[in-house]
Amino acid sequence: MSRMRIAVSLLLLALPLSAQQGNRQGHDNMSPVVPAEEIPPAPVLEAPQALRSYAAANGFKLETVAAEPIVEKPVCLDFDSSGRLWVCEMNGYMPDIDGKLESVPRGSIVVLEDSNRDGTLDRRTIFHEKILLPRAIAVFEDGILFLDEHRLCWTPREGVKPRGETKVIDAKFAAGGNVEHKPNGLLRNLDNWLYLAKSDKRIRRDGDGWKIESTAFRGQWGIARDDWGRLYHNNNSTFLFGDLLVPNLLQGNPGVRMKYRDFTQLGSNRVWPIRVNPGINRAYMDRRNGYSEQTLDPQTHKLISATAAAGMAIYRGTNFPASWRGTAFVTEPSVNLVKAIRIDQKDGQTTGTHVFPDSEVLASTDERARPVNVYNAPDGSLLVLDMYHGIIQHKTFMTSYLREQTLARKLDQPGYGHGRIYRLRSTSGKLEPAVDLTTLEPLPLVKMLMHENAWHREMAQRLMVDRKDAAVVPFLVKLTAAGPARARAHAIWTLEGMGMLEAAHLVSAIRGGDVDLQASALWAATRLPAAELTKLTPVLIQANVDPANLPYHARVLAATGDAKAFAVIKDLLDKHPKAPFLRQAVVSGLDHHEKDFIAAAMKDSKDKELLGWLEQAAAEAGAKPSGPALSGAELAAYGRGKVLYHGEAACFGCHGADGAGLPNLGPPLAESEWVTGKPEILIRILLHGMSGPVEVAGELYTPPTDMPGLSFNPAMTDTRIADIATYIRNEWGNKAPAVSDAFVAKERAATKERSGRPWKAEELK
């Protein structure tokens, strides 16, 4: 063992247990598997050197757009309609090996400009400073919406300067969890709502206020959209999931809980880094160390599969060759690369494949290179945000092994002062000239909706929705009936965002032959006021809808409450009994019309599941949620358990805020026999963890890693574990007796020989 390794090992022995809270029970052998002589040093590289450390795929070039001191620790951005970048700088993230100073608010929101139009950002204006770990921003014409470590905030603006005081919209919007498990994104979608990752909420401006309502829980860090409003997300070990439907199409009926999976994994999680990867968590997991899993390739010592997938974008610009449009670009900062995944949609199926079978579109040999997000740029290229920070793993998950790796190469220093933004462009394509949309008159602004570069289309829609200038309405109405399909969709949704959408604006698109435009128009129809929806009903009844759009058609037909529409729905159900999401869409649209539909169309139906959904919704229509059937001390335990689940225990990180489970992470807890069954089984799982596969409600789940137990964490007392158990046994429709701390203590004593070794399902039956 080298002197450095001995010194670091001695240092570890002197450290407090809290510094190594990422250690797992049963992971005692953390011997390095990468020979020391194969690990290159990791010095801090100046921006020109760091740029040279990146290898871009053939046909592409990487260029520096900004570097320190212009930008520091960039994690996300948004543009304004003049093309300026508004960047969240997460200064203060893990500034030292223990994260001791992380609670000091050092973050900033800055505005970056290219003042001389030479392609490099050269002007920096600080809009906000001393923010605690800012993580999301959405720019409006008169202000910015942003998220810090805990709060959702709004600051009015005049140009690039604040105008008035910051207003806290929700002080606990991002409460609970650690920095790696917090809401982020604030992605403005086609439908004028802002969507987030690691959240089950969406946000929309409503006059001088804000609407916040439920949506599906999506992702972990980073969220993206395509031209038609479908969302894409991921988690740390899965590069990309794609939604198969637009948001909230199946969530229109709060009175019923239906099971469906309206997203799919796109592409594998294989990675091809260009340097050895000893400095990642669990890199010691190797058969030679007694583990059944291999984190690193035993020959190359490089990571095999994603472990820290982060921000992403669906490329929709004009600089790359046309074949690249619709391709996903996803960052993986722990191994210094960006992945390209081609998305294909054919015959109702959405699939993803890696563009390069054994390499990446962008990868670096610099261990400090941390690409964490990517964005479609005004010039048609992609912008890559590189946090450039030695430590990428949060203290919550810092293991003894990773600590040693970090200190050995001084990755903990410096804690501040670096960050880069790059431009990834095609060497064969042209860059779009800069344009300031704020200077355009109404007609030229509407024409921007026809631009090939999605940035121009989306920014024009944003600007018109924010301004609500009636002068653009006649031009928008004309565009809804004729023009490129994407432009027509933007025109429809711009009118919707302005509060000016009418039934007549949708007729041509619904009757037309473009499948994506038809779906978008049917989706927009769900937003019509009741009087306008009534006007559209005859068109909906007679529409010849593409089979791929049956859920959209059924959803809006059901919302009409019309008897003739119900007859059409019954015909659709009879003719397409296996059509994906059709039945759920019917229930979603029938909110408060369930009894009428049952009487009109379900008298002779043998579809017990559909009938059950409808009867449940009808019974609960208008009823307030009953909450847990607990009182007194048990109700107080439920409340404490809820805070722990969504906060310190971070259970929601794998099982979802709604208890529905998360793909490739954790199975559902809602309606799970493992949760509501024998309490001793649940407590044993909470104490010592569990290994997959596991069957829940008749469906087999195979999480890629073990669920860690709570028994090793001294902060998780018997009372706190009992509180978590009581909460999950009485949430999301679960109904089961509360659990006491005495019961947990008894099970802890009875299973103490387990020592945190995860259970297998067969051991608990």
C-alpha cells in the first residue's frame, strides 16, 4: 500500500460516522479494484485544457461559450426572448469532503450575454446572489420563477435587474430529501404548464397568481420535451424514459385510482467512458471482492452502466443534420460524458437506440468534467453545462471508499471558482443568426411559429402568451387552419395560453390527416370551456381519428357528457378492446358523468375492471378525501412518518411521492401486500432492507440494487421506523393498523443477527 493510501486510511479511522453515511451494511470489502498505476491524476484544468480533454463524435465540434469568471457551477438555465441566458449557479454544492459549508447560501442567478455577437458570452450580470443551492428557473417577460433548496419563488424584473421584492410562493415546495432528490426543471411545455423532475406537481401562471396541481411523478434530475408536448425524464441509473401520452391525459378523474404505465424506457443504460472510473460510488463492487455484481468492466476498469444520469434535451434545432432531430442527449457527470439516444416512433411503439454502439457523442478524460445539463440553443446548436467540480456525490451517499478516492486525487479542492458552458455543433451545419423577438411586430412574431428551429417557435409562443396582445389573434386563428403542422399546434396552444381558444380553431386539425397535429388538437379540446366544448361535440362525434389517437378522442368525447358521444365511446371500446390506454382515457374524461355512461353504455358489459373504476369514481365524485382512519397518537405518528418518508428517510426517492414506485428503482407501496400485510414483515424489511426480485400485487419487480435497511442509521430510532410504517400502511388507499415503537424494538432484537443483510422475498414468506 502506498504512503498516500496509508495516510488516507488512517484519516478515515479518525472521521465521524456521519461522514461515511453512504456505507452499506454488508459492504465491508471496499478494496480498490483499479490498479493505482492505471489511475491518472486529476489536476484542475484551465478552460482551454479542459476543452481539449473532450472528445466529440465525428462530424461534431465542441466550443467554449463561457468559463470562469463569467460563470461558476452552472446547473440549469432558461433564455429570455432576447436570447440572453439566465443561469442558476449552484455555488456551495459539496464545497468540502463533508459538505459542512453547504448550508451557507452562496448560489447565484446570473444573466449572460454575447455583447459583440462573436459566439462567446462576455457579459455577466448578477440578478440574485446568496441563494441556497438554486436548481431551476423559468423566465417570464416581467420576472423569473425559480427554485432554491426549499422554496418556489417569484421575482419581478425590469430587463436584467430585479424590480421589487422576491415573493415566496411556496416555502416548502422542495422540502424533504437531499440535494440529489429535490424538484427541478421548471420546463415550459407546449400546453403552457411548467413541469418538473422529481415532483408530482405542475405550475402555471394565473394572472398575478399561480396554479399548482397534481401530475405524474417524473424523473430525478432533468426533464425534456418533444415538439408535441410529450415529456422525457430519467433517474440516476436509467438514461431515458419517454412518456407515451401527453401530460395528465389520464388524470382527469380524481375519484379513481387506475393502474397503467404510460411511459417506456428508451435505450439501454450502457456507458462508454474514455477514462478509468475508480472515483464513483460502489466501484469496489467486483466478483474479486465477493460481490455478485460488477460496477466496473474488469478489463478496462470503466463504468458499465449509468449511475448518475442527469439533465437532458431532445434535439430540435437546425445546426445538426436533419436525421438528428428528435434525438435525446443525456448527461452522465460521474463518468464525464453525454449520451445520444435515437428515438423512433412507429406503429404506435416508441423505442430508443444508442446512436453510437460503443462510444459516446461527447466524453472527457478530465475527472473533474461534470456535464450536468444540455439545452437547445437559439443558434440551432446544443449548449452543454459543465459544473466542473471534483465532488459529484453528495455527502448523504459518500462512502468510505469514495472518500478515499476523492482525497487521494484532491478532488475536494477547490470548492469554488469553476464552471463552463460549451456549444456542441455540427461541422457541416450553419448557426442561426441572433434574433431579439421582443422587437418583432405581431405578424413577424406569429411567423416565428413556423421557424425550423424549435427555440424560435417556443420563444414566440412564450412571448405572445406572456403579453396577451390581441393584435396577434387574427394571425394565430388563420395559422390554426393552414400551415406546417408544428406551427399550427403552436398557434392552437398560444391561443389557449392567451385564454382565446375556441372550438372553431380546432376543427381543421381534428379533421385533418396529420396524426400528431390531430392528437394535439384533441388534447387542446380538453381545455375548452363547457360552452365551447358543446360547440365542438358534433365534430368530435363524426371525426375519423387515427388509431394512435384513440385515447385522445375518447378522453374529450367522455368530457362532453353527450349521449351520442357515449355511443361513439361504446363503439370504440367494442371495436378496440386492447387499444392501449383507451379505457383509462374514457374514465379520465367521465369525471361526474360516470353514472350516465354506465346507464347508457355499460348495461351488458363484461369488463369488470372498467365498471369497477367507473363505480368507484361515481361513489367518490365530489367527496372529500377521507384521510387515514387514525386518531390521537396514531394520527400524530402518521404525520411524523409522512415527513420522514418525503424527507430525511428519502423513501420517496425510490418508491415515488405517490407510492406508485419508480421504474428501475423501487416497487409500488400503494396496494402492496408487503406493506399492508403482517407488520413484522414490513418492519423487518425497513430494518434490514430487501433484495429483488419481488412480486407485488401479482406483478414481478426486479430493482437493480438492494433496498438499504434503516437499522444501520442511528438516527432511525424505533419510534421513527414505526412512524414510517404507520404512514405507508395508511396512505395511497392503504388501510392497515398502526405500528408501535415497542413492536419495532421487539423485531429489532429478534433479528439483530441479521446485521443489515437484506432479506430475499422467499425468506419472508
